[in-house]
Amino acid sequence: MLKGAADMKFSIEHFGKTSEDEDVMEYTIENRNGTKLTLISYGAAIRGIEMPNGTDVVLGYDRIEDYENQDKYMGATVGRCANRIGGGCFSLNGKEYVLAKNNGPNHLHGGIVGFDKKVWKSSIEGQRVVFRLTSPDGDEGYPGNLDVEISYGLTNNNAVVIDCTAVCDKDTVVNITNHTYFNLAGGGTIEDHYLTINSDEFTEIDETGCSSGKLSHVKGTPFDFTKRKLIGKDIDADCVQIKNASGYDHNYVFKDRHDAEILKAAEAGCGEIAMDVWTDQPGMHFYSGNFLDGEVRGKNGAVYGRRSGFALETQDWPDAVNHEDFPSVVLKKGEVYKRKTVFKFKKMLK
């Protein structure tokens, strides 16, 4: 049982059917404060986090068709390997694996039909909602039958707790993250949000958005969030790294973090609401919603235009499988992949 997670209220509804006639379920967990966490089995996704004052701080959609038609990974569990794999290929145990190139010359977020585009088995178990998926050998080009379990819990101190485990019958590559877009004001731009990131280095990207393999210090650059700063302050700075991503789309590193205790990675805030991010992951990708385009209408008809949401994706370092000096993303046969992330909400400190 989650600490502080007693007396949760659970509800379940039918969210809709996919174009393949698969049933998608929606779950809501409500704590004693009135905070609500809403999840759907399509993509094992967070569809909403509603604060007691009624502010929904998460971008999402009202219809299953909209989740199917969008390509922004809205709220979803992303895998088998999150972020970009350069050239859409990697070598493992002397064999080359060729993946879909679905982001220019690169492979992104698990491919054309990644975890975000699958309907997961789902159930309420104790004080959590649990999603399970088997990714078969050869799925999107990856080796091995991978069994994945994602569980979501909500505590009475307004913490959303995400636990992920996976095991495979072959050596494979695994990097799983959650791709929720947050707007702590409930709408408008995220450029007026404050952000702190507890990291002094990030992985540089090339002009395609893929990791160059080089680490760079944040000091004296637009990437310095070691002290609280408005996201919009340097988001359009005259800087090659900013220009390569049209804003922020970079992985911040936490060294020696594999199997470490859960530590605070970041804090964001706007208006009355703040959010802490805690994780045991070795990295966190900060994406400032540069390519949100409003093509698919969001909840209650909202238009999610450029920079209307930001993502803090706790994960392994991007393209790590092609950089020997990066923390390994290889999951050995029979070993257990295990990761935890917590989004904890609180009042914004002025």
C-alpha cells in the first residue's frame, strides 16, 4: 500500500472503443482532499490531474479518436525505448537491429506503434490502478518478449506515484517514461511558469534533435535552471542548442543514479500550484511543448498550441544504446527493470 494512500475513492468507466474495436477503460482516483487522478488504458496514460480548486493541470483529450489521431504522446507511457535512437538502429550482442525512422532520420519513443498506441490490460489492485502489456519479440524491431507493468497511485498529500517494472526473455533495450504535458495554470502559455532543475549538466543534441553524445554544463547558458527561473526567460535565446530544438527539448542528467534512492529532480510552479518531481531515474528530459500545434482539440475544446504544456520525462539518457559512456539501457534476459517517479503537488511559494 502507498504511504498516505488509504481511503482513496476509485471509479471506472468505459472511455470508448478504438478503431480496432478495442475497449478503452477510464479510471479515476480521488483522495480525501478532492484531488483527482484520471487514467485511461489506451497508452496507460494520465488523462487528467484535477486539483481541489478545480484546476486540471494536465493536457489531454475527451475522445478516444483524438488520442488515436494525435502524435504528441499526450499523457502516455512511452516505450519500448523512449527518446531518440540515432539513425534508427543499434547493435546488441553483435547483431544490428533496424527500427522505424519516425522522427526524421531517427527512431522516436518506441516507433510507429509504440506503447503509447496500445491498449493495456488494466485493473484496480489495492490502492493502485495497474496496467500490463506484453510487447512481443520483434515488436517495432526490438528483440525479446517484454512484459511491462505500470502502476499509478495517489496519496492524500497529493502525490501521483508511478512505478514501472519490466522483464524480458532476451537481452533487449528498455527506457520507459511517462509523457504527461503539464500546465499548472490550467491554460495559457507555460512560459510564465517557474522551473528549477537539480542538475548542472545536460546532453547536447544535434540539428535532428538526437543526442550528440556530449555533455554540457548549464552554467552561463540558457539551460541553467539550478535556481528558480521562468521557463520563458531564455527559451528563444540566440543559442545553437535552443535553435536545434526551437526551445527546450533536452535531457538533464543525474549522475550515478541507477538503483539510487528516489531524489528530487525538479520543481515547477505557476499561480497557486507547484509540483515537485522525484525519481530514481538517471535523467529527465525537459520538453517545452515547442511542436504542439493545436491540430487536435483538447479537453473541453481547448486548443493546445505551441508551448501550452511542458513535459518532465524521467528516463535514461537519450540514444544511450549508441553511446558506450552513457548509462546502459540494455536489460539482460531475466533481469528486472524497475523505475519510480513521483509528481507531488503543493501550494506555490511566492
